[in-house]
Amino acid sequence: MHEFSFAYNIFKVAEATALKYNATKITEVYLEIGELTLIVPELLRQSFKMATHGSIAEDAELKIDITPGKIKCRDCGNISTVTLNEEAQLTGLQLFQCRHCQSKNTEIVEGKKANVKNIKIQD
């Protein structure tokens, strides 16, 4: 369950930021998560609740924006958007097909990162 580890890291980033500004409470944390991270939003929310229990972020709302993945074709050079829902038939190597030339000679260029975009704090 990599969601708990991820939730704990999110909490630590938010906590450090809040403490830097002498905040007493974190009320919201805004995340941008690439779909290809394979993070399950509901599991992440539950894990965040556990990770923040008894802290300045307890009861903070976790707002998640899922962004699609992007691949670059090594054959034609074009960039295509991919989502796991559309590519549900993928197995093992997770080969993504270029939407322009149908090549599978592609590399992931976006969608495997997660960022804390913003936090709301109270003094």
C-alpha cells in the first residue's frame, strides 16, 4: 500500500510549510497527481486521515487533481495523451501506442509525478 507512505510524505511537506509560517492548523491540501503514479485517490484520502491523526493537519481536506499521462513517440516525435482507463488492455510492460503513427516505441514524459500545489493554513 504505497498510498500510506505517499500520504505521510504529503503530510510532512504540508506540516513543514505550515510551521514555516507559524500556522496552527492546516485546513486543505491541494495535490496534482499524475494518473500513471497508480495512486488510488480514495485510498490516499484514507491514508492521509491516518497519517495526520493528532497533528495540525487532522481533519484537513485533501483535494486531488488527477492529470493524464503523456508519451512521446521515438519514431515520429509527437506527444500523445494516455490514460489508464483507455489503455486498460495493457499488461506487463505497459507499452503505450502513439496516437499519431501507432508506434509502440514510446516513452512516458508526464504523468508519473505528484506535487503538493497549495495548502490552506490558519494562524
